Amino acid sequence: MTTKSNQKLTLLPQAISARNTGVDLDLDWVSSIQANTSAIERRASSIGSRRSVKKQHQAAWLLQAIKCMDLTTLSGDDTIGRVKRLCAKAKTPISNALLKNLGLDDIKVGAVCVYHDMIEAAVAKLSGTGIPVAAVSTGFPAGLSPLPLRIAEIEYSVSAGASEIDIVISRRHVLTQNWKALYEEVQAFRKACGSAHIKTILATGELGTLRNVARASAVCMMAGADFIKTSTGKEPVNATLPVSLVMVRAIREYYEKTGYKIGYKPAGGISKAKDALTYLSLIKEELGDQWLNPELFRFGASSLLGDIERQLEHHITGAYSASYRHAMG
Amino acid sequence: MSVKKILGDMDYGLAPESPEEVKKWLRQHNSSFGHFIGGNFTNPKNDFKSLNPSNGEVIASLSQASVKDVNNAVKMAKNAFKDWSETEPHQRAKVLYSIARLLQKNSRLFSVLETIDNGKPIRESRDIDIPLAQRHFYYHAGLAQIYKTKIRDMEPIGVCGQIIPWNFPLLMLAWKIAPALAAGNTVVLKPAEYTSLTALLFAEICIEAGVPNGVINIITGDGSVGEMIVGHPDIKKVAFTGSTEVGRIIRKSTAGTGKLLTLELGGKSPFIVFDDADLDSAVEGLVDAIWFNQGQVCCAGSRLLVHESIEEKLHKKIQNRMNKLRVGAPLDKSIDMGAIVDRSQLSKIKKLVSQTEGNVYHAKCELPKKGLYYRPTLITGLSPSDKLMQEEIFGPVLVSTTFRTPKEASDLANDTKYGLAASIWSENINLALGLAPKIKAGVIWVNGTNMFDAAIGFGGVKESGFGREGGWDGLKSYLKYSINFPKQKNNHLKSHSDKETFGLDRTAKLYIGGKQTRPDGGYSQKILDASKNLAGHVPSSNRKDIRNAVEAMNKASSWSNSSGHLRAQIIYFMAENLHARREEFEKRINQMSGRKDGKKEVELSIERLFTYAAWADKFDGTISGVPVRGVGLTMREAVGNIIVFCPPNEPLLSLISCIAPAIAMGNRITTISPFVASLTATDFYQILETSDIPPGVINILTGSHLELASSAASHMDVDSIWSFSEEEITKTIELEAAKNIKRTWCQKNIDWLDNRAAGEMFLDAATETKSIWIPYGEG
């Protein structure tokens, strides 16, 4: 297990820049953060129409989206077999024939994301591929189990071989503006993660306002988050462009103030290739090219890959594709 | 380029919109065009070329309209007017609806053609210009259908001459043609010479839409064609969008002709950012404000006013954002800024920027090697006196200065001859909504910018012009009052029996700033009554008395912020006091007119005071159905300082009919009564003195209109001139008003005794509408 995670470290943020150590909780900073919903929605709605990526470029961008994908299964009916199948897809997300046609030898997804009990199966199946296994944790999705248990869950998952931990924050701390509690909670989770990377899931669909999203993002980063992530996929509203805009702007602000680059992971609701292009464009515009890689950007998605495969086949053949032509995950 | 390589650098690559359909359309016309007159295209004459500003290529050759063409077009429009103005509202609505539909069906063709001709990014023509043009026709199809249920006593004007600029060719055409047609007018429109093509394509769809021949005429050419349109005697209304310089020329050339005028002119609109704003969103707002359409937007937020404490932070954010802007081939779908419309415009921008002493920051973006491009630019460290803080650049250049307090922000915002638009960025609702009324501009955007919609008025104050486009107010700009004003009876009877002699001399003075004052010049005029007996002496005012009255009006500016309720109470009190002294006024009126109808006039005067006291808190603004989550609020604000040249007849009633609506709406007013009516006016200030009118709100002058017209109309601190005096002063007033593009209302033959002369006609003249966009919502 430990050797495997060492191997995977080459993919992780500290390989290209220093890992976020966190900073002291700065409440002045937090309370100065504003987010004007209407203006944010206007900007978000023009991101897709201000940029257009066509032909070869579109193919390349879609491949990049695959590389940035946390292929995910988070269902109550997950089995070892299901997870093995997903891992196989993670290793070969598109057919070799398509890949060859696009002039590439190899491509793999950013990570495989599962519940704790599936970690070992996933780690075994992905052995030698360099694909990290991410585990959702801390009483996912609601995060309302006892704190010591939530911390212990992280430790269990790390020792089971997960090199990325997707934690859920206590939404109540945000809703009651108890930034200190949120900060300390995330700090404790971060400590439990050790060398594994911590993605803090804000569950933005339950935070009420974009202002809360912005402030919670900042507090999570101050407490040492490696990634901030929108949602569990279980809230009524998951990743949206306005929420993403707010979170990536928070990341930019944190980078400008501290020099640490924090990753971003929108999760849930992104299922179309075109949406993926829009998200990549958002990252490119708001954060810059250096964020356009799996070290700093991930899609949490389960059905997105299928649509991308079809679009890539269309790019090569000129004919619209069908889902049965691509291997299931 | 290989996929592998792109994967490494993640560039956007090219995403060009195909020009093929446009080329096909141009080929169908052999790339040469005539004028659209009376429903037909004239033979093309190849007089000038339309160029693609992004590569300098010739797109098409166009015809320069001759005198004959202009006359023909106006004639066709005139001939078509009767039928069109009498066409059933529903039929007119159907035609406008059909135009809207056809614009929609051909939307991409229009978008691509616009981009090729103008140089603006395809994203903008596709997502903004063309959809807004469609929206305008849809909206006005609706107004054509229903406006008569709401607007009464108004009728279409006649042939409208419309001259539009090159920055939003089709959109400006829509803003002009849709309301004109909805109201029942016919039009002769001239697009800008650089950008005539979408107007000609529009002409084609008019045929398809079933626009009756002659209702829409489109002629092309340079400014001389515009001049011919403006000068044509059968043009009854001129609507112009363009520079303040040309607007001023049009104001002068139409002076005294009776032509109605809408001018939508230049701007130097402030973009105000407070320290509590969502700064990233404000920066994005600036992208839409000044780097939209290459900054060639009359209402561009070109003057950044930033809270001093966040200056450095905001400038840094702006610079970072600027560096992300993509400037290039306008047909590329991933381009933020296209080409500047013409070489002359580009040179003008370069020259203005080269002269500044500020710190110039050019975006570090790539520019195409060929074509007319200019980098997004930020100039900081300027003070309000710098030329670039005052002059419209009409390019992608933002200038910036700082403020400390909300008061200073509004002072700086208003420190300009223009008054078109303003953006206010703050998360504090008190601050933002409190500032909106303080800024002198026709349009205010709160936490937003460059929002437009057919349902709400757009237009300026001060030297940004007058008249509104969009909404009900925009439609009214294409209607005139149809109240049939009878010719005035001769009120000066020769014989008079009820003679009166003076026991004690009573000194009539001027009434300025709440005080009775002697005229600056020290001259008085003898006033004879109807029987040629000396009735008294009244002061002859001169230009210095006007100056003093304007200063008094300025000092009374807080009147505009008083509540409608307070103003109503004061006007009611005036009525009460007039009633108490009614016999004195009756006597005076009878004495001067030689008739015995003074009683009736006084009674009507009291009634009129009641009417406007009633209106004081009821001439409400509106909330328009704009397509944002939020409100598009139209507030009615006082115009400001008004000078009125009062008529000679019904001296009391006409005086009150001017004063009451003006002060009811919060204006300050100075009346100038002609000598013949002056003793009533000077009697009236005694009513004012007992009616709690704050000093300076109402000032009463007497004197020669011919001598005073020029001084009053040229005064830069006067916002509007009304004249119900002799027609011979109209021209002087309208000529002099061009100096600061002030509003004028010159109307002869109002029947003051008719109660229809009291009401909206005056209230409209006494108010300026301000459109305030307030997007809202959180979570």
C-alpha cells in the first residue's frame, strides 16, 4: 500500500508546486469576500459563448477532460466487480483504435473515486497504472457522524491505499458563519490525511448563497485544502458554472495572497462533452493554463466519459456515434 | 497541428464563423447596392466602397444619395404616411411582428454580415446586436397593437428622418424604425456610410414582411445625405444617434423649423466601484463596459471611479483580466475584441492616448498583423481635469481616478458635460440605490453595465442628448399631442370703461431668490392698461437678472429632493392664498384685458393649482418588463432649472399653468412674463411670499422676450427652456440651446382655458426619465 502511494506522488500537486500548508485563519479576509449573484450569473452564462473550440483543438480538449476526470462510482449497490470494471475503464478510457487515430499512445483518467470499502479492490486493479484512488470520507455525503469517527474514517482510507481523500465539510458551520469551527474541522481532516491529498467538498447546493460558497472556499484553503470541490453529487443542485466561477475566483485570490495553487473539482451534473469544454475554458480564463491539468483540476463525473467518447469518434469519422460502440465502465 | 501538441499547450485554435452565406448574398447583388425607396431598390451607382475593417477588403460598393434621391425618398414616405398612420393598430402590429420573425429567421446572415462590415466580434453580433434588434421589433409590434389604450391625445408625427451611427448598425436601425412605425410614422433612414449593409439586407426583408411601399425608405451616403434629410421641409421629426458635435449641428439647423428632435449623443459614462463591491464581478463588468464593441459604445463605462482604498488592488485585477482578452479576426468565435471600424477612428484613438500624461497600460495580448486593431488599454493616475477624463475616446481605452466618499463619487461622476449612463458597484443596497438618483444620467446600472432592452427607455441628459428610445417613453418620442389648440382670441380690447386711478404708487419688482429685487439695469417699462391708462411700471430684466435667477435656482436645488407630499402642500397653499386675494387678481386681469372674464381666469387658476398639487405625488415612475431577474425602474426626475417665456394672454392662468407642473415635479423655475402680462406676474409674487415657497424655487422676471431669449437659452446652467411666446424667439432659443444641448419646448397657441392643457403634456416636459437597472437575487 505505502509503496503504491509513493509511486502516485509523482502525479500530485507538490510535484509541480509546493503543497498548500494552509495559513492562519484570517477573518478580515473572510468577511471582505463578496459575491454578487446576478453579475456572477451573467459572467457564467457568457463563458460558453465567448470561446469556441473546434476540430483538432476540440479533440485535444476532450482528451484533456478525460485526463482530468475522477471516474466515480458512489452507489449503495457498488460491488467489487463494478469497481473493477470502472478501474478497467480508467486505464483505457477510450478505445485504442480511437487513440491511435488521434496520434496518441496512452491516456488515462485522473483518478478513480470510490467509497472506503472499495479502495482495496480499486488499488489492486490500478496497480502499476499510476492512477490514484480517491475515497470519499468523513461521513459522506452528510458529514454528520461523530467527529472522531470521521477522522478515523480518513485514517482507515489512507491506510487502505487511498492517496486522495474527498472529505465533506459541516455545512452547519458555514450556515452559522462559524468560520473558526470550519477551519479547525478541515485542519483536523488535513492532519489525518497525512501525505494523501485532501479535497474539501463544500456541498455548495446546501450553502444557500454564493457568498457563503466564496467564504467557505477561502476558509477551507486557509485550513490546508489541496482541492476544493463543489458537491457530493447527492445534493439537489451540484456543480454549476456560477458556483464554479465563485470557487475558482477564490482559488485565484488565495494564490495571489499566499502563492499556493489549490485544485478545483466540480462534481455532479457535468455529463456532456460541451459542458466539459466550457468548464475547461472557465479554468483557462479565470485561473490560467497552469491549472489545466489533473494536478489542479478534476471533473467528478460518471457519465461524462461516454459522451466524450462519442464526440471523439465523431471527430474522427465525421459520423455521429452511438453509446453501444464504446466500452462500458 | 497535432492533437498531441495541442494537449500540451491547450490553445483555443481557430473557430471561424463561415462567411459563405454572406458572400452568396453579396453575389446575388453583384456586391453593389442602390437605395431602397418606395419599396424598390434604385440602380446601384458605385459611389463608395464598404470595407471590411479586419482586413481592408472591399465588401461592396454603395450609392451616394443625391438631392433627387432624398426628395424621392421623402416624397414616398410622405405619400405613404396617410395610409400607414390610419392603418389599424393590429395591421401595423402584424407588419412589425413579421419583421421580427424574419430577423430571427435570418439571424445568422445578419450577424455575419454585421461582423464583416463593422469589425465587431461575431459573438457580439450573434448574441447581442441581432437578438436585441429582434426583441425591439417584437416589443414594438406589441406597442403598435395596444398603445392607443394607454396613450391618449397623441398622434403620429409624419415623415421621420433617422440618421444612425456605425457602432451598432442594425440595432440602431431597429431602435429607430420600430417605434416610428409602431406609432404610425413613415421613415427615411440613413445608415452610417461605413456600415450600410445590414440596413440594405433589412430593406429586403421589409419587402417580404409586407411593409407597405414608402413606409420605410433607406438611403445611403455620407454626412451630406444626412444634412439633406435633416433640412428637408417635409421631414417632421429628426432622430439622430451619433456624436455630440453632429447633434449640435442638427439642433442648430432645425432651429425654428418646428421639427421635433431626438438626439442620442456621446458620453463619458462613469463606472463607480466601491470598496465593498464584488471586485471580480466589477472587473468583468468593465469588460462589458469598455471592451465591448471595441469600446465604440456611446454609453461605454469609460471613466473608472474607484474607491481610493482599493485602487491598487482593482487596477491589478483589471490588468490581469485585460491580458486575457483575445483581440483578433472578428469572425473567430473566440474573440473578445475585433477591429476598429475605420482607419480614421483608429488614428483618433492613438492620438488621444499618445497625448496623455497618465500611466498607460496596454493589454499584453497578441494583435493580428493586418487590420485595424487596438489593444485594450487602461490609463491610471489621471485627475478629473485631464483631457482623457473629459473627452469621449470611443475606443477600448479606460481611464481611472479615485474617490473617497459617496458624495465625492457622485460629484466626480457628474463632473462632465455628458450624462448618458453610469454603473454603480457596491454590495450595499443603501449606498447603490442612494447614489442612483444623484448621478445625472439617463441610464443607471447597479452592479451591471450595458444592459439594454426594448421595454425600457434609453437616452441621455445634458450633452448626451434628449428623448428616449425604448419603452413607452420611446414611443412617445414618435408621437405629438393632438389636442387641437384653437387660435387665440384677441385679448386686447380697444375700449374699456372700468377705469381706475392710482391712489399710491405701487412698485413692481423682480422676484429672485425669494426676494423682491430691482432690475440690474435699473430700467423700467411703463405699462398701459386696456384703456391706454398707465397701470404701473415693471422692471426691464437684462441678462444679469437671468444670471441671478439661475444662481437662485441652483441654490434651491434641494427642492428636487423634497417629497411630492410637501410640494403638493405648498401648491395647495398657493391656491388657498390666491383664493383669499382673488378679487384683486380679477380686477387686475379685467383692467389689463378690458374684458370681464377675470373671475373665470382666477377660478381656473385655482383649479389648475389643485390639479398639479394632485399630480405632485402621483406622476409615478414605472417598472418595466426587462428580461433580467431584478427590476428595470424608470424614475421621473425633475429636469432641473427651467426658464419659461410666458405668453401674453391669460396672464395669471398661463403663468400658473407653467409654474405649477414645474415645481410639482421638483424643478426650479424662472418665468419671464412679457410686459403686457407682467403686472399680474409681479402681483403674483406676493402670493408666493405667503405660501412657504423656498427661496429660488420660483423666480419672476419681466422683460422683453426678444432681448432675453438668447441669454436664457445659452445659459449653461439652465436645463430646459419653454416658450409660449411669439414664434420669432423660437429660432433664437433653439439655436442657443444647441450650446449645451438643453431641452426646449416651444409651443404656440395653447388654449390655457382648456383643461386639457393641464396634465401630461406639461408633466412630461417637467420631468426627465431615468432608467435604473437593478438586478437582484442571492441564493
